[in-house]
Amino acid sequence: MLFYSTTTYVVGVFFLLLMGALFLTIVQEFSQIPQNVSLMEPFFQVFWMPVLFIVPLLTMKSIAEERRLCTLETLMTTSVSSWAIVLSKFLSIYFVYMLLWLLTCLFPFILTWVLGAEVTDLRVFDSAVLLGGLSFIAITGLFYIALGLFASSLTRSQLTAGILSFSFLFAVIVGGRFLAEVPFLSGSWAGPIEGSLEYFQTFIHLEDFTRGVLDSRPFFLYVSGTLLALGVTGLIVEAKS
């Protein structure tokens, strides 16, 4: 049903325009100043900008709108369980989310077609950066969309669900980095706390992935967070239906 919704196409166009503008900005910067990294590395580093807006837009009406229209209660009267409802919504939104990101992989090919041989200086097709960046997007997307569904299950209002989702994502993506830079938590006494905060540093995980370093700890962190968020969402849907 996502492909029958106008919102999906509006979100898709907005996402591709935003990522296209960011990509062109990075290309322009690389064309003026020589760089030692692949062009796609800074492209993946701005992933948080579209995520903070795209994920709430895709998830805010998934459960909240069904509760407002009372169609969720009708659906629960059938043999379908709350877990099946949550999982189906999660998988469908995740499919659209990854489809949009995979479309951005056409940008290097379009750039190659436009510039021809000149594009070799930009190191666009660095396999380690491309595979690592897409792996990072795929694994973190699981957790981010699960958080969006959790926010949507807490209210009947799409707007409230979108704000909650944005707040959760901002806290997860930016909050850890902000806390790590607080002087109060950087003293010698705060060694264990500082180590724990580093474990939740999304941007450190991204740097590792784009360098081809696939650590098992981020996989465990995001997958376990996804299962926890989906489990709580299933309980909320079952309790409020």
C-alpha cells in the first residue's frame, strides 16, 4: 500500500533532490581542492540529514493513522497478530527506505556519464567505501525505522508521531556525540562512562564501515535495538487495540 500512497512519492522525490544537491556540492568541492579520500565517503557522512526527516515521514502514519481511523482495531479482529502487523509494516517501510538509498548509487554512474574520463580523479567507485557505506545504511536503517514505528504506536496523531520520531533519531544519532564532547564527562574519573559513550557513537561506526572495518559490535547494537523497539511496539499495539 505504500506504493499507492502519494506521500511515498513525495518523500522519494524530496529525498533524491536533497541527496542530489549534497552530491553536487561535494563534487564541486572535490573539483576545486584535491582530496585524499573517495568522493563517496563525505557523501555517506551526511546520511543523518535525510534520515532525520525521511524516516519520520515514512513511519509517522504507519500505526498512528490506523489508530485514528479505527482500522487497526478492525484488523486486530482477524486472525492476524499484532506482531505480524508490526513486522509487515516494518519490512515494507524498510524496503522503501533501502530502495531510495540504492537509487542514490546511480549518482556516480550519472557523474561518470557527464564527466567521462575526468571522473577517475574523484575516486567515485571505491568498492570499500561503497560497500561499507551501504552496509552501514542497511544495518542502521533497521534500528531507525523500528524507532519510527515505536513513535507512531504511541499516539493517534501523525504530527506528534513525526515529532517523536525526529526526537528519538536526533538523540540516537547526535546525542551520543554531544555527550562525548561534554567536558564534565571527559575527566579521568569518567573512563568507563566515556568508553560506553564511544560504543554508541554512530559517526565512529560510519568511519569504520567506510574504511572496510566491519566490527561485530555495531551489528549487535543496532540489531538488538531493532528487536527491542519492535517488541515494545508489538506490545503497545496489542494493548491499545
